[in-house]
Amino acid sequence: MSGSVLRVALPAPVWGLFDYLPPPGAEPDELQPGQRLLVPFGRGRRCGLLVERAESSEVPPSRLKAALELLDEAPLLSPEHLDFLRWVADYYHHPPGEVLLPALPLRLRKGKPPLPDVPKGIRLAVEAAEAERRLRRAPKQREVVRWLAEQGGAAPLTAFRARFEKGRAALRALQEKGLVTESPPEEPLQCGARTPPPYPLTAEQEAAVAAVAAELRRFRPWLLEGVTGSGKTEVYLRLAQQVLEEGRSVLLLVPEIALTPQLVARFRERLAVPIALLHSGRSEGERERDWQRARSGRARLLIGTRSAVLAPLPDLGLVLVDEEHDPSYKQQEGVRYSARDLALVRAQRAGCPAVLGSATPSLESLRNARQGRYGWLRLRRRPTGGGLPRMRLLDIRGQRLEGGLSRPLLERIGETLDSGRQVLVFLNRRGYAPVLACYQCGWLSECPRCDARQTWHRGWRKLVCHHCGSQRPVPSGCPACGAADLHPLGQGTERLEEVLAARFPRHPLVRIDRDTTAARGSVERLLERVRKGGAGLLVGTQMLAKGHHFPGVALVAMVDVDGGLFSADYRAAERTAQLVVQVAGRAGRGAHPGEMILQTRYPEHPLLQTLVRGGYDAFAEEALAERKAAELPPFSRQALLRAAAARMETAEEFLRQAAAAAQSQGESGLVLWGPVPAPMSRRAGRYRAQLLLQGARRDVLQRVLRALMPRLQRLPEAGRVRWSLDVDPLDLY
Ligand code: ADP
Ligand code: ZN
Ligand code: ZN
């Protein structure tokens, strides 16, 4: 790479790169792609990333400015990784600077120097949240842990002594508990098993491991389809160990932070390898250190949520995606990438296998497996015994409900609790009630900024919109007619908790949703109580449906499945089926057979009938046939152009112009739907409309988008709308 024009990615909503001259005093050959530069931009200065060097620029020499300063001695990103990130920008049609810079840790993105390496000192040996949880009764030690976390998980001993004058006893206690170690204990690089596997593999697991292990040196996607509790994680562990032993690295993606502690603990226990963790539950400093450890090859197992797929990891030898169907893999703002899909791209570029695991695979992955494009590995049995729970539809038409619960369900809950087993009650709605209403005049707690209702959060005494976050105090009477009483309509988990606690006062109850787990470490704390049998009743939202194992749960109840049956979004059926099966998978791990009850007013609904009779397999078979008939993904490719403006007409006009521009390309394999108002046509005070572009094939759609995007910026209405493109959208709103 030569030339004295520097092509720099900057965080700006502009396509393409920005040209600069080298900073004063810099030797051109000092400058390498992947280094950060401070550059003048507008009236200020920004931190950018050098992407390439060129001989010349389209900017006239007189207007070409010099960069101000080179910020890194060595590149932060390798040419291969830069290339991957540029591919991402290209595929999702997003400005490169808004892909490349957000892929860096926050401080580096802002131009700050990397946190220094800590050569001799102390470091956290476990996640800070986990350490804090174990130190609830040791405030002094907890303080040390917090401080270490703020320092990025490690600090020189001198800094520790300066900060904690009388801290020696606390430090010794932490070391004895194994929560803090002396550095440099970055564990040895050649690594393998720390503890031997606790059990031999089942024949199914053995076959899965052998299949993937037979081709570790080339790209191949695998779908590992196994019912919950069938031992998928064990398969990941064995494969990871083998790849790590060969000196290569492993990327493991998990859907959500709440899932990581158990899983991470299992990997840490089994594999003697430094692990880097990237998820939102960690402090900025911890994340930056771990990003650096992954980048430099010091940590060769990277476990993380969605954005970890953008982190550098040299010598990649295996990519694992747990719960590959999970919608949280899709980024919903900025560059709207799918971490699941990008994981495959990374494996392809690295020439290694990618294993996508799920009990309820996405229809996309299932189709690929059926067509033989992915290897298909199945785990049909739970090694621990215990069958999958029996599913039963409970018709609640005409029944009197108490807080949403029917009499037969309440009775069954009572029986199960009395027999000493746990019950999980699932409702995917937090808060006390989704609406507050006046029976006198019909007033409803509408959000002033959205086409939606504000949810009543009784504990906080507030009305909150779950879409835009707007809040207000609960009015003491009706704001419209002055009537004294307002009434909750429907229920959320908060109300469910109240009803169940009143009905079963002798059985401790734990509620798990975003409201009860906002504080760091609280999910684990609550889950631990459940695991230790300290709670008979578990109430929660989808946080409960994922990943966790509750061996003591013998009854799972879904209060309301009907919500997902009649959505306008064609993916709603898939989501509902996945949710039902995932929730079911929480039960019946122990010796007892589990049971699942679904309350519904539509017991004859084909989706429910298919699920109950044939399980997820049967559902997927039918759903794929329907998608095929309707030419919907995965039998076609979509992109959704969204626009929001102060007036609906403006948003629609912009999209009409966009549609005309797309149409004028004369692609035969392209279908346009819209523009139409979005299902939630007003959100946070803006009117929203959308245009769906559907291509028979990926390359057709990509061609259209490539030509369309530069034209969109120049459309007459472009300055008056906020618009965004979503390639392979998951939600059509
Ligand atoms: P999944 O990831 O599919 O939900 P896990 O790997 O977590 O399943 O396994 C579920 C349970 O079964 C765990 O408690 C695990 O320790 C146990 N297990 C997994 N494989 C085996 C095996 N081969 N023999 C005995 N127990 C196993
Ligand atoms: Zn009223
Ligand atoms: Zn709102």
C-alpha cells in the first residue's frame, strides 16, 4: 500500500471515505491501514481510521487538508479485518465510517490512547458482576472489585496501594477466594482441558462432534438442532477444546447478557484458556481490555453478544452461534446487521466451520440444512433423561379470569406447588397493566408521542411508553372527565406477581423481567435463588425463556399465547412457535416429566394445533411451505426502507420518489410493496412509513440497492426525513 493520500473512515453519515494528507512530520511509510488519525473535520476535529492509501485524490490539491496527528504506533485492525468490516458496510449499504468506528471500543473510537498494558499487578479472575454477587457481605472487597472493574479489570499493584491504603487484608481475601489473581497470569497460550469432561458423550453428541471435527480446516456451516437440554453446549465445548489445542481461536456468540454467566462459568471451568468477554454488562474499561486481548491473540476464546461478531480475533478456527434463531442477533439501529449471518461470513473468510445451534432453528437455517447447504446435526434426546413436557391447550373462552389466570390453571399451579415442585408462569409483558382506562368516558392512557398506550407500572407509580420511553405520574382521577377511579385493563408481570403472591402466600415467588433485573448482577442473584429451590413460583417475560435451566420446574404456563397468532407480520408465527417451544424447554429437566399449559381463546388455531400435535418440526414444515407459496424469505430477499418525518405526507413522498428510482432500474426480479404507513405509524412524535423491496435473489436485490443508495441522498425530500435501510429485516415495522 503506497501513496501519500490517506483515505480515512470517519463517523459521519456520508458514503465513502475522506481524503487527507499525512500529518506533519509523519513518514508516509509509518502510516498503515488500521491506524487511527486525528483529522480536521468541519470546524472541529475527529478521530478517524486509516483505511487505505492512494496515489491521488478527486479532491483538488488546494482543498486537501493534512491530518493532525497519528494516534497509533501500530494498526489496531489487520487488513483482513478492515476488509471484513468494509464488506459489512457494503452489504448493509451503510456509510463505512459508521461501521468501522463503532466496531472499536468507545474510548478508542473517541481518539483516546489505549488503556496501558498492566505488566505487574492484580487483575480480576472472574467477571466483576459475578465477583460482586459473591461479595455481598464484604463491602470492602466489593469496593476493590468495583475499582478494578473501572480500571478495566486490572491495575498495577502500586495503583492499588495508592487507592486503598489499608487494603492488604481485602486483597488477600479476594485472592484466596480466587476472584483476583496476580498478573501477569495471562494464562499460558498452549491450552487444553482444565478439567476433564464430567461424562462421556452420548452417541448423538459423538456423531455431531465427529462430523464437524472431520473438517476443521475448511469453511462449512452446520446447523446443530437439538431440543433444549440435549447437550448442545457440551458439543460446543468439545469442539472449542480441539480447536484451541491446535492453537487457533474460537468465537462464541450468545444472544443475551442474562445467558452468559452460567455458560461462561462452564467454559471457564472446562477450558484452560484466557477468555475475552464482550457484552453490555461489562464496564467500558473491561470491554476495551478484553477487546485488546482478543485482538492481540492473548485471549483466544471470545464469548460475546451481537457486537462481538465485529471484534478482531486472529487465527479464527471455529465460530459458534448459540440460539441462532434469537432476534437479538439483529442490530436494530445504525448498521442493521445480523450477527448470525456475519458469523457465517467470518467463518467463510477464515476458512473454518461455523456451528449454529438451536432447539428452534430459524426457517432460514432450516431451509439451508434441508437443501444440504448446511450440514445438519440433530440431538433428539436429553442425556439426563426427562422427556419434553406435554403441551396442553386450555380453552379460556367464557371463563372468569383472575389477573389473567383461569380457575383450572390456578388449581394446577396449586397442586404442583403442594407437591413440592416449581412452577414457571410466562407472560411477555412487563408492568402492571398495559392500559389504564376510565369506565365513565372511555379515556385510555395513550402515549402522547406514539400510536400506543402507556403501560401502568404500579410499583413506580408511573405510566410508561415501552416504545419511546415517555413517562408521567399516574393521574389520581380521569384526566378527561374527572371521574375518581381509573381501571387497569389486561395484565403484565407485575400484576401477575401480585395475584399469584396473594393466592399462594406460602410459596416464595421470584419475578424476572427487565424491571426487576435492571441492576447489575441481579439476574444471577434471582436465578440463584430459583436454582437453590428458594422460590416455588417463577414469573417472568422472555428473559425466562432463554438458556436457563430450571430442573425443579414441573409446570410451565403461558398466560396468553393469542397475542402472537394474528399479527400482520409474517414472521410472528415463527416467533410464537419458537417462544412456545423455548418456554416449554424450561420444564422437565429433572426426574419428573414436565407439563405445559397454554391458555388460549383460539384452541383450534392451526399454529397451536400443529405445535401441540407435531412439535416444532411440523410447524416449520408447514411454515416453510407457506413462505414458499407466498415467495417470502427465505424464498426471496427483502430490504426495508423506513422513513420518519414531522408529517406523514413527507415520509410517504420520499418513499414514493425512492420507489420510482428503484423501478427505473428495470430489474425484472424486483417487487416493491408500498409505501405504506408503518404498523405503528407514529412513534416518538414522528410519522413513519415504509417501502419494502423484495428481490427474487440476493444478487438482484443487492444490485438494486447499490444503484439506489447514492440516488436516495439526492432526492428532493431527503433533507426532510430521517430514513434508514434495513437489509434482511426481521421486523416489518
Ligand atoms: P443444551 O445446550 O442443549 O441446552 P446442555 O449442554 O446444557 O444442553 O446439557 C443439558 C444438561 O445435560 C446439562 O446439565 C449437562 O451437564 C448435561 N449433559 C450434557 N451432555 C451430557 C452427557 N453426554 N451425559 C450426561 N449429561 C450430559
Ligand atoms: Zn373519564
Ligand atoms: Zn411513546
